[in-house]
Amino acid sequence: MFLYQLLNFFFAASKKEEDSKYDLSLYKRGDLLEVPRTLFTHFGIYLGDNRVAHLIPDILPVISKNKSAIAKMVTNNRLLLGVITKVASVRVDSVVDFAYGSEILINHMDKVCSQPPLDGDEVARRAEKLLGSVTYSLLWYNCEHYVMYCRYGMAISYQTYQVESLAPILHNSEEDHLQQDECLFDCAVWRRNHVVSGLRDVADSFLPTLLISFTIWMAA
């Protein structure tokens, strides 16, 4: 019994120290939060009260019906396998679970986006409206598309553009951004406007596999 209480004490102390790493007073409702995670940058929208809405791949809902397990912090393994299976959701987590131990940048995209941000309450409203399961695509429908739509009204991804610059044939540069409209967040519309249909599925299948292979190689 004493050992159990001692372990609980250390766990609680560790959790408190982790929570104190992030000053919640710095975040306002509608802020765009940005953290480095695995091999890419992850994005979310702060809703207030220590809640962050973010689109994140996750394999667990495919193999388990345990809602309490699914609700726990998405680990990198769950995330990477979700990328491969194209399974994701827009979910709400605490700041600690969202950040996954990384430092957080606040509204950094304001400096690079040509559009001014929407009102904070409107940003959060959009983020909350899109909660639920989605079909994920590393290039065409990721966490950055989600937050950019919520905060600026344009479902774009600068990370995607960087990848596309390595393979111009995959990118239809006829249109650089999407108009502000709810339906423009639809995955089929995004894909139709921005990729050559014959190569789209090849890219979606090849790049996640390459990402996983590189991760395994780095860990070896």
C-alpha cells in the first residue's frame, strides 16, 4: 500500500510539473497553436479553458472501441499509423496532450498568411463545428489545412506546398488558395482543385510509407 501511494505521489508531482510548463494565460480563444512533432509541425486552435481542437491521424479507432483509451493523448506511433491508414479526427485535448512535450508557438502563421485572422470567437466556432472523424491525407487534408481554414478562411498548407515544390507535376498551380466557404473544407473539392487525379492516390500511398520508413531508420 505504501509503495502504491508513493508511486501515485511521484506520478502526480510529475504531471503537475508537466502542466506548469505551459502558461494558459498566454492563450486566447481562437489562437492558432503550433508545435513540432515527429517529422512535421502540428497545429491546433485554442478554444479556452485548457482545450485545443486539432486534426490528428490516429489508428486506434480502427482497432478498438474503447472510448477512454481513444480519448487519451495520441502517441507518435498511433499518429504515424493513422497517417498510413488515412484515419483521423478533429478532437479536443488539453494543452499538455496537444503539445506532446514541445514548445508552443502562438499565431506564428499571422506573419506569413496574406489574409488577416478572423475574430477569435469565429475561429473557435469554426474549429468546434468541424469536430469528428475525417479522412486524412498527408498532402491534401491535414492539420494545417484545418487550422488555416478556421483562422483565415483558406484551407491551405504551407508544408504541403514545400513538398509539392519537389514534385511540380502533382500540383495544379492554377489556383493558389480556396475561397472562404464552408464546403471548401470538403476533401473531394480540395483534391479536385489541387492535384492531377491520376497521380493523387500514388502520392498519398507513397509519402506516408516513406515517412514511416525514414522514422524507423532514424530510430535504429
